[in-house]
Amino acid sequence: MNIKEVTNYLEELAPLNYAEDFDNVGLLVGSYQTDVSGILVTLDTLEETVDEAISKNCNLIISFHPIIFGGLKKLNGNSYVERVVLKAIKNNIAIYATHTALDNSKYGVSAKICEVLGLKNTKILIPKKGVIKKLITTVPAQNATVLRNFLFEAGAGSIGNYNNCSFNTLGEGTYQGNKDSNPVKGEKGKLHTEQEIQISVVFESKHESNVLKALNENHPYEEVAYDIITTENIHQDIGMGMIGELPKEMSEKDFLLFLKTVMKTDCIRHSELLNKKIRKVALLGGAGSFAISNAKRAGADAYVSADFKYHEFFKAEKSILLADIGHYESEQFTKNLLVDYLTKKISNFAVILSEKSTNPIYYI
């Protein structure tokens, strides 16, 4: 199995187009054509991570955080990023990162935290925009059913719990081919009028190449006319953070102690206690202060994330309990999620959970 075959499985869970625009995901070091001897899964890729991969005969590191984020202008080993990349290249080790692609997955980082906390009735906290596209094309009326079915098979026409969705309008199309044309209907050089159906279907952006392939391979015309529009519709199953309910409500202090235990953190920074019960919990792995307002609008009793700044705790405004459990702590179970997922998909070789803690923060 080569790296591309492995990453194809990963991208079923976390398609790269789910990632945020600022991010750097995918294969960062190495070639997709390299045969895989073993996979090491980690939260961060450091020099000791590469050493661990070498010692365990793993030539592919699957990392949550991208080691190359802001770009590299030199490779001379003067920073830890450059040293990691150089060591990986010298030892023929590839590095792949998922980061916000996995953050935005329904079964990704936040879903794993929900599982650890035992939350029920979970849903996405901030559904993502820009991942639903619309295809509009016209086709001779007698070919419409066949073309629609091929588009559906390619991933188009799914809206929430519904499949095979389309909108169809009957009308007249006109065209006139030049001397080099080879029209399926009509004659070159003559204006032709054809009864056509305009088909509109939506699809997730990850299916765009398959949808276009189905369109071009199954449309009868020599030249296929179509539009693709990126919609502003949100996708309820793709996005940042999640919200759910505890099996039983807790006092604020009991909830914070529970959080400290199950999330294995030595310190929780939190906002003012309000003497209210905690039942509905919003959460987001990593730096999540940007979603405080979303958690409040969703009616959460508590919001669990990391990297809150001093003034951001004021945003609680006596309406919600904010709990900063630490960046590493909020994402620590992500590598377990990836190992479990890949182990079910791949049986050719070992998928190894890194034994190294890459948390750069310590408490006294």
C-alpha cells in the first residue's frame, strides 16, 4: 500500500476541502507514491517524533498539527520546524497533517471529546459555509433521467437526510455549430432548437471532480454547458465544535472536577461560577475563544475549549460557564481517534500510537 492509498482513507474521514483557508493540510513531506512500511500517529511532529518513527520502522507520520504552517523560506536547521523537516527528508519519512479538516469533520476532534464526556444528542456547533455547491446544466429531455442518475451516483443531490434531490425545468435550447462542429442534434452551420431540461443539483465540494466527470462522460452533447456556484448554505454535518447534553445535570463544581478527571488536565481556568446546573455543554478542541458567542446563542450551560485570553472570560457575561482546559488537553484524544479509524481500514501493517507527549506546557 502506498501513501496515497492510506491518505485516501483519511480523506474519507476528513476531506482536505473541509480545512480552513488559513491552514496547511495534506502531505507536507514526501511522495504519495512511496510504499508504506508503518504509520505513526501523533498530535504534533517534533524531532523526537521522527526518531520514534525511525525506531518503529514507520515511514509515514500522520500528525494532527501541521509542522509546516507559515511557510518555509530556508532549510538550514536553525528552527525546530526546519530540523524536523530535514530529519524526515534524510530518513525518507513522510509527514501528513489533518488539522482543521478533522476539526470540521462530524466524526472528528470535537466528536471524540463528546464521546469522552459521554454527551448525548450531539450536533455541530458552527455549521460550515462554502462547502455546498450547485451544478446547473441543460440536456435534451430524453437524456435527462439517465444523466441525473449518473450525477446522483457521483455524489450530487444529497441534502441532509434526503438523496436524489434535483430541480428540473423544461425549456428550449438553441445553438449553431461552426464548420468544425459535430452536433449530436441538428446540422453544422444551421441554427437548431432543442427541447431541453435544465437540471440543478447541489453537492458537497469534495465530490466536485466526480460530479464533473459524471457530467462530461454521460452528457450527449459535444460541448457541455454548465455552471457551478458555491452557495452560502450551511452544512449541518460539517463544521467546528459540537454541543450536546450530559446524561445527568451537575453542579458547576462537580462538572469542573469531572472535566479535570476525564480530560486528564492539571489545571482548568474558568469564568465566574453562577450557581446553576450544567446539562447542555458546548465544546471545541484547540483554540476556541472565537466560538464563545456561538455557544451562548446555542443555549449551552458550559463551553469547554482552550487558549482563552484574559478579556475573553468577560464574554461569559453571567450567562455561561467558560472552561479553558488547555490546548493539548483538549486535543489529546485525537491521535486515538485516528489510530482506531485507520486500524479498521488497514490490516496490511501496524498503525502505531505515538508514546510521546508533545505538550509544551507544564504546571507546577
